[in-house]
Amino acid sequence: MSNLMSGGGVRIAAFSAFIVLSLLLTSWASRRSKGAAGFFVAGRSLTPMQNGLAISGDFMSAASFLGVTGLVALFGFDGLVYQVGFIVGWLMIMLIVAEPVRNCGKYTLSDVVALRLPSAAVRGATATSSLLIALAYLLAQLVGAGALASLLLPIGTDAAIILIGVLMIAYVLFGGMVGATYVQIVKAILVWSAAAFLLLLALAYFSFDIGAMFTKAKASSLHPDHYLIPGAYLKNPLDTVSLAVALALGTAGLPHVMTRFYTVPSAIDARHSAKIALVVMTSFAIMVCLLGFAASAIVGPQSILQSNKAGNSAITLLAVKLGGGEGSFGGELLLACVSAIAFATILAVVSGIMISSASTIAHDIFATLIFRTDAQDKRQVRVAKVATVTFGVVAICLALAVKSLNVAFLVGLAFVIAASANLPVILMTLYWRRFTDAGAVAAVVVGVLSSIGLVLVGPAVIGPHGLTLRTTTPLISLANPGIFSIPCGFVAGWLVSLITSQKISASGFDQQQLRMLSGYGAEEAVEH
């Protein structure tokens, strides 16, 4: 890594150029972001193309560009599970979630549930789970940022995480959702183009013989017998299934993703946004997987592990090799461009997560639960900005503590909480007449506790490869316990709702169905 950091003038220039560009976008956006609707949801006035690109930008994150590429490079087939799970999750969003969420919500995911179940307990539970999910996802991006920026600039990982965190807070404070959206759009175009260009160079390296690339990747692997089949990373087949289920179902429970559907004028636009995002994300996922195999074949797993033991540096090392090798102008230039673009992915994604978290704190907790009234727009925005600073500082401190974890695993943690706690509440609120307030609270509480509890006693936290107690045997063998925790959330919501069915409000469900299916009463676009 020290070799990569020498002669980093080109990389520093690329880094500085992106910072200047993003600051200009943020400054421009700050003049267009008016009131709470402008700050939280960009005034609900984005086009489907703009929103689709911004949504795909959330997917093209550090976890995909850095973590998944590294997992595929080191472990082959098992790394593909992450990308397949993400894509399958978007199919469900497009078919059954996007339009209802747009029609029923306002600023946060809790608004969708509160339209039918307006109790303080329900909103408090969903707000808490949303903040936990946002924190886990934010940690993934910050850890990826540290690995990347320490390659891009002559600074350590800790300093890089702090730098990224400070920039993240500044962008959200001044740009709001409008700024985050346009940074996402520019980033999505750049990162997709970078992946396509790198893949073109990698295929040219093997004279466009993709079979030769796979053969060399397998031969170079540390696990040649399992590299192209399951078992190199996820040795337990049940673990593979559990991870895939969590990724597929958790997407629809991610607060910062669902908030994106509030930024367009109508439910039809929300569905079109999801379609556009799905096309962009699927093509990017295919390219990232192929780049992982290319990194194994061209760079080699030993070099990747030497640079970063979690594999997060695979894509940058591949860029150096394809550009002509360490010390060459081409290698330095390509590394600078790829690193700056990858850096852009992180800042853009964390901005969206921070806005979602700030809106949850300001709208759900401050305005609705504490003061039990819709606070004035300016007051909500002020609270959101204070929340941005507070939440950002907490995330930075925690990211420093878990920086050794692979970013893709941290994203998996966010997904299992989302699938176990938020998804049951969303689906049963929208589609089950007998769902009750008590059932909603039970689904969230059981989903959160079961998912986090099982992770804490699993191999990701304790045992030889865990964060602590490395001489202790994990109580369960699943790194991602979604296959157990997800049914817990659904069963808890179903069972408690049946027990408390005498408290069902039939009129509440009927009113929600009218708004969900017709859009009557849905929030309208505003000037911003």
C-alpha cells in the first residue's frame, strides 16, 4: 500500500476535483431546498429518470464497488450472493412496494405505517428500527471510505474515516435531499462508466476470452476447489440461503431507499423510477462480479489480502495493474480516477442515509412523538440539521471501532434487521386487514432483538474470525441469521394481532386502501 501512496499528486488532484464539484452541487442545491419537503424529499418534484439514477446510486455503493468485488476476488461464487440478493429485492419493490409507499407516506417509512396505525408506540418502534438500520448501513459506507481514502491520500484509515464523516455532515447540512440527489446522479453515471471501462480493459487483457479469465481466476485462488462453486466463504449452505433471503427481503425495509419514492410526483413515477433503477443496477452488478474474477486472475488474492485483509482494495489494485502497473503514469492515472469515483459513491450514499436518519429524528421523534404535532417546517429542518451532526459523530466513532470488518458484511447486517423488523410491518400494514398496533410493535421488537441477538452470538462477533472472544466457540454457525429472524418478525406480528384483534379499526384499513390504490389524498409535489 505504501507504494500506491507514493507519488500521489494525481490522486490528490482527483480527490480535490470531486470535493470541489460536490461542494458546488451542494451550494446550488441549498438555494433550491425550501422548507421541510425540500430538505427531506426534494419537494417531490424529481423525474423518474432522475430518481431512478439516484436510487441506483444507492445500490452502487462502497459495499458493491469495494466489498463485493473483494469477496468475489477472494472467494469466487460465494461473493455473487450479495449481488443476486440485492437485485431480487428490487423486483419485489417494483411489483408490490413502490407505489403503495409513495401514496401512503410523507417523509419517513413510519408515515406509511402511521397512516393506518397512528399510535405513538408504533411510530416509536418503527423509528427506532429505522435508525438502527441506517446506522449499520452508514458504518459500512464509512469503513469502505476509510479503506479507499487511505489508498487515495497519504493518510491513515482512521483519519480517512473522520475526513469522510465530516464531509458527509457538511453536505447534508447545506444541500439536503436535492443536493444528495444530484450528487447521486453524477456519481451513478461516473461509477457505471468506470466499471464498464475497467471491465473492457480486463477482457482485453485476456483477448476477450472470458473463459480464460475464469480459468486463471480459479487457478490463482486460495480455494481453487470451491472457487466457482459454493463453499469458499459461506461454508454452511444454510448460511448462504440465509444471507440471500435477508438481502432479497431486506431491500424493501431500508428507510433511505423507501424515502426515495417520496421524491417523485406520483405513484406511477415511483414505479417507473424502480424500473429504471433495476436496469442500471442489474448491469452494474454483472460488471462488478466480472471485475472480481478479473482481480483474482490479474492481481491475485495474496496481493489483495496484503493490501487489505477484508479484500476492499481489490478494485483499486486491479485499476493499477490494468493501467500499466505500480509506478507507471497509466497505473497512477487510472487508480486516481477509479478511486475518486469510488470515493464519490461513498459520499453520495452516506448523504442519503443521513437525510433519512435526520428526517426520522426530526419528523417521527421530535415533531410527532415529543410535541405530538406537526412542527413548523423551519423548526423541523433545524432539528434535522442538529440530528445530522449528532448522528454523524456517533457513526464516525463506531466506524473506527469496526473498521476491520468487510463492508459487505456490515450491509448484510443492515439488511437482516430491515427484513426482520421493517418488512413485516410494511407488508402487514398495507395488505392485512387484521393487523393491529400491538402486532406492529411486536413485529418490530421481536425482529430487531432476534436479528441483532443472533448476530451477536454468531461467528461474525465471537470466535476466531469475530470482533471479540476469539477463543470462544460461537453459539450459532450463521453469520447472517435472516432465515431465523425474519420469520420471527412475521410470526410475532401475526400472533399478537390475532390476540388483540378486538382492537382492529376497519375504517382505518379501508381508508388506507383507498389512498394506496387510487392515490387520493397522497402528498403532492411542492415548489422548491
